[in-house]
Amino acid sequence: MYSHLMKSMSSDLILTPDARNHSLYKDAFKRSSLWWPQFAMNVYAQDFDIEPSKICVTSCGEDRGPTTRYMREKLGESFVNKRVWESHEEHAKFLSSGQIVFQESTHKEITRRIMEGAALGRLALADRLPRGTFYEDLFVEGEEIIWYDSKEDAIEKARYYLDNPQECKRIGDNARVLENARLLWIL
């Protein structure tokens, strides 16, 4: 959200997956902005032929927040949290390595991690967002995404889906179909 405000002031066009940011950029700062929920690039929509291991992955970094730290504490080696900077392809391969792509947003916003997980056909486990993000227009809870409401809820859901890989795959596949349809619509 506000962390990209300075970049937005020197941009000709801003694409954002969060409807609130779009309104902020467009109305408050008079910038050219599009609400662009399909935020995963084409590299994420390809099949890397990686069999996901029984882990939950995120690339949000070490200090994202208390739920990320709690997940790492409770899941141990089944939770991998690292940044991957080499390339978009390496980042996508890392996210594909797990059954679950985890997101703890900084500002309760729709982030690209959710879209990347969907495009890769992985279950996205993300913190529940406020209605103003229009997440309800993008995903059906329990069918295309799993929202959590607390750190305890996050760990319970992560463990459930890691222990039920067929259900985890079903939701990831549903999200991938949704994301690919969105990709075709944008193109």
C-alpha cells in the first residue's frame, strides 16, 4: 500500500491487485491506475513439472509478522520462508515446491503471492482481507482459496491441508483454472 507510494508518483500507469490501492492511486493521487487482479506473470502459469513436497512455503521474508513466525515455530521444517531473487522463474519454482503458498499481508491487502499461488495451481492460504479489497469478487472461499483469521487458525488449516493432499490439490487446481481464465481475459 503506502510502501509503494513514492514509486507511484513517478509512474505513468499503476497496476494493482488491491481495489483499495487502485482507488487511492486514482482518486487521491490522480494517477493512472487499473485494478488488475491477475497479477501473476505468464511464467507463473506454466507447469514446472514439480511434485510438491509436504511443505508450506512463502517468500514474504523473515519479518513479515507474527503469524509467519508462529507458522515457522509450529511447522518447523515443513514451513519454508525465504526470498528468491534470482529470477521470476526461480521464484515460481520455489513456490511450486510446496503444497501450500502462505501469505501474511502487511496491510491486509491482496498481494501477488495469492495470485502467484493460484497461477501455479497451489493452495493459497492467506489472511482474511477486508471487504473493500473485493476479494469476494475474485475467489470462492474453500473452493479457490483458504482464508485464515488468526495465527492459530492458520496453523490448524495448514496442518489440515498438508495432511489431506487430495483436498489441497483440488483447491489449488480450482484456483489455477480461475487464474488462467483471468489471464486469458486480461490478454
